[in-house]
Amino acid sequence: MASPEHGPIVLHWPEIEELLDGLDLVTAMERGFAAYSRGRAVVPPVGELLLDEAPGEVHIKYGYVRGDDFYVVKIASGFFDNPKLGLAAGNGMMLLFAQATGEPRAVLLDEGRLTDLRTAAAGAVAAKHLAPSVVERIGIVGTGVQARRQLEALRGVIDCRAVLVSGRSPAALEAFREEMSALGFEVETTLEPSAIADRCNLIVTTTPSHEPLLTAEEIRTGTHITAVGSDTPDKQELDSAILASAHMVVADSLSQCRLRGEISHALREGVLAERDVVELGAIVAGDATGRRSDDAVTVVDLTGVAVQDVEIASAVFRAYRTTG
Amino acid sequence: MASPEHGPIVLHWPEIEELLDGLDLVTAMERGFAAYSRGRAVVPPVGELLLDEAPGEVHIKYGYVRGDDFYVVKIASGFFDNPKLGLAAGNGMMLLFAQATGEPRAVLLDEGRLTDLRTAAAGAVAAKHLAPSVVERIGIVGTGVQARRQLEALRGVIDCRAVLVSGRSPAALEAFREEMSALGFEVETTLEPSAIADRCNLIVTTTPSHEPLLTAEEIRTGTHITAVGSDTPDKQELDSAILASAHMVVADSLSQCRLRGEISHALREGVLAERDVVELGAIVAGDATGRRSDDAVTVVDLTGVAVQDVEIASAVFRAYRTTG
């Protein structure tokens, strides 16, 4: 492993995982979202490379916060036939460079896991600022990696440990129940997303669905929903009527949510106006008000912003320098 | 260093330099340009990150050739105050991934040097296909790294060893003369670019000039010019009248040269039509004719295409697997 004097440090996942221990990713994401919404972050449009044959898609996100030490480039891939080969669908790495000189400081070979964690931490930020004061039951739609990471991340910001998870495969539901029970959650399972709407007032949707899984009439008064799964123009987990009737609709990035995610559907359908969408960072920074009453229905749409990658990669590198 | 089974190999410059020994980069670039011009390469638009304060600029180039094994992402930076700190202005790395799975295969910590080499190899491709049959004297405009690399790369495709180099600093000219003489060139120096036009019939321009350094009336019959320096919309080394009156104007990438480099200036000024521009890869592939007579004036405009990065990174990785 090269030292910073002679090139970037190169860290593999086990080393990164160790450095993450004790890091406050929720605060790191809050800092990033606030910087972003206050215009202190430089985040160019996402680069995309499509591998038609695999099939696979690669996204390149990059940016920096003005006045910080680093800029970050992240390469993240999704190859959805990988599981047939015994490989994870997701992969990638994060690269950290000095803002002052362009010198590479760190190559984080995280295999896409830091993206999972920063996305989950953003879900925790959303819940921290927008969940109702009493969460009766956490509803998780989906049983994949992000469903697990979201629930884990909520532990730090929500006291409730009652969980209802919905999925299409009984085996996947059972595996989820077992794993998450080990973390102290009381997990019930269902094959019906509508049961989630019925029994939970903090809901996180984590699927790659192209059809709405939840409808407006099902959603209870005072529910908060964080929609994580849709990050493209065609994916959709929530009926647009949910956003149309919500008391508050929040975007991680308004400019991205215009084109991708739940908000883009509602805008295209004309049931939501851009002026009614608030950025998460504006709430975190105190420039906008979050939840106003326990009766409000609130929705946060997370599409993933490069500033989150900047924050988590910087946090890992600072931890390395402190402990290494 | 991680093995391919457990993550990408990580190579530093000294290891990369060793692997380059014996690699035929001119053939690699020909292969890349031909694939590109025949539509077999996928090369999305270049990503750009500007660091206003440093000041610095970062370019992210990425792509692949259909049917190959790898896709490549390159991060290249230019921080022009770095030399004051005793650092090179350029830096960066190349990343190689499996087209089938997205798994990272190689992290090439080349500090930007592979970009210098693939750019120089492209200059050699241009000279191989477009230089007049008898080169009387090679003219190099500029005394920097790329001026050296271009001349080195020409050794493999041009017999002529007589060189005239122009620059603004007598000390830099003398350093260039000494270094290149050691490679077997007979180098004369001049402070006047017009002397290059007067005495050379193979010219390579390598400066970051924003003002034309050569004009049309100076250029001799039968001269070939490769313009390497201009890679942005505002940089310009050649008077547009040179391109207007040339018998053949060649782009490395027509879609890039529309926006950047010498050709973009001539198109904007209306003295050159896009239909009169040929791609270098079309000539290499035999889909277009190169130099037609020893009297022709030909110009190749190199702006740098990601497919070159794909080819050089792939060549280094294959050499590693063969020898490693």
C-alpha cells in the first residue's frame, strides 16, 4: 500500500469497514445536503455508460464542497445478471483527490458498499427530520441490500423497533426477518405492500419497481415515506397521487428529481408543481421547515447526490489519517 | 497489491513504465481510432469538474469498444499552479473494468503519463498516414512534456532525425535540445514559430496557446501539421486560414472537434465545412483516403478521445497478465 507521500492510499473493503466503525454518517450526510442546498457544492451532471450486452450500467458521480480539502469521483456499476455468476450486481469504487493540486489521495475499493451506506444514511436523515414524533411501526418495502441498510441506519435516529417488511419471495422475507431480528428488531413479514401502508407510519421503499406499489388512499394520516428505489426516469414505487396529496414533498436534489425518481413522475403528470418541492438540505440547514404536525403526510425522494459520496469518502479518509 | 481474484491490481508508474516497454502503442491507437470511426466504440461526452480556486480542471473520459473485454474510466487533471509547489501540473489515473460484470480489474496510478503517451502515439498515427513521403525536417512548436513525447513517438514512423523546435524560453529550448539530442535527433532551436513553417514539412504544435502561432501563407507546399495543443473551445494554435486552404483536414473525433480544438474555430468562422473533415480512424481503417500527393497540405487535429485511453489501459493490463 502506497503512502500519501508517494501516491494515494489504496483501501479494500475490510479496511474501509473497520474505519467506518464509529463514524457518524448521518451527520456527514446532513453536512453534505446542507452544503448542496446552500449552493456550496459543485456537482456536475451524472456520467453514464451503458453496456448493452451484459447488460450493465455504470454511473460516474463527482463533485466537491467549496472550501473543503477534497473532490471525489465515484464509479458505481449495476450488472443485473451478476448474481447468476455468483457475483453481486453492484460494484464500484470511490476516488479522493486534493482540491488544491489534483493529487490522488485515496482509492477506496469499496465494491459499491459505501454507496449503500450513504444512501441508507440519507434515509436516516430524512426520518430524523420528517418522521412523526411517535413511530408505531417501521414499514420496509423490499427485502434487498438497501432494505437492510435503511433499517440498520434508522436505529440511530428512531426508537421504534417494530417492523413490517413486504416482499414477493417468502424465502427472502424470512431471511430478512432473521437478519434484522438479530439487530434487535421485531420483524413481521407480508406479501402485500398495502399492509405496510395500513400498519406503518414510517415507510421506506427500496425496490427497483416500475409500477407503483403504494397508493394514496392507503396511506395513513401522519405517515412519512422515504422513497429510495427509484433513481431513473422510468422506475416508480409511489402512485403520483401520494405526492399530489402529501403535505410536504422533499427532494435530495431538485435538479436531479426533475429528471429521475418519484418526483419526476408527479411533475410530468402535472399533479405536483416544482415550487412545492423542498430540498432535504434546506430543511437540515434550517432554511425550510420540516414536519409541521403529526397529521402531515410527508414524502422524501432520494435519487442519490454526488455530495453524499464526497462526504462518505472524505469521512473514511479522515478516519484513516487519524488512526492509520 | 491485490490479485485479480480479490480485487483490481494496483500499479504505480514505475511498474506501468516497465510494462510499456515493447508495447506497440501506434498499432493500439490505430485499432482504437478505426473502431471509433466505424462506430464500434461507445464514448459518452467528457465529464468536467472545475476547481475555481486552485485553479484546476479535471476531465473524466470513459468508454469501451464493443466486443472487447474492458471498459475504461480515466480521470485526468491539470492544476497549472502546481509547478510553483514543485509538482507536475498534470495528474490522474486510469481504471479498467470487466465489460461483462463491472468488476474492477486494474487501477493504473500513472499520474497522467499514459495520457501523454497515448496522445503522442496518436501523433505518430497521424504522421504515419499523412506525412509527406520525404520529411526534410520535423518542426515542433513548444518545449513541454508533449513536445518531447511527440518527437519520441515519431521515431517509430518517420526516418528523419532533423528537428527544429520553437519556444519562448531560451532555457527551455536548450533543455529540449539536450534531451532530444540524446535520443539521436539533430535539434536546432528558434524563438520564431514562423521559422518552423519555413523550414519544416512535418510540424507538430503542442502549446496551450490561445492565439494562432502559424499562419497560412507561411506553410510550405506538401506540409503536414498535427495540432495537439488545443483541446478546449478557446485554445488555438493554427490560423483558421490554414485549415481553410488545406487539402485535407482530419479530426480524431468529428463530434469532439465540433466543439473543441482547431477545427471548431474554422467551423465557427465558416471557413471550413463539416463535410470536408475526415476522421483519422476512417483513414486508418481504409474507409477514407489519406495523403493523395506530396504537394498536399494536410492537418490533423487531435483533441484526445476516450478510446485512446481504453486502448492504452487495456494494452498495459494485457502486458501485466502476460508477464505478471
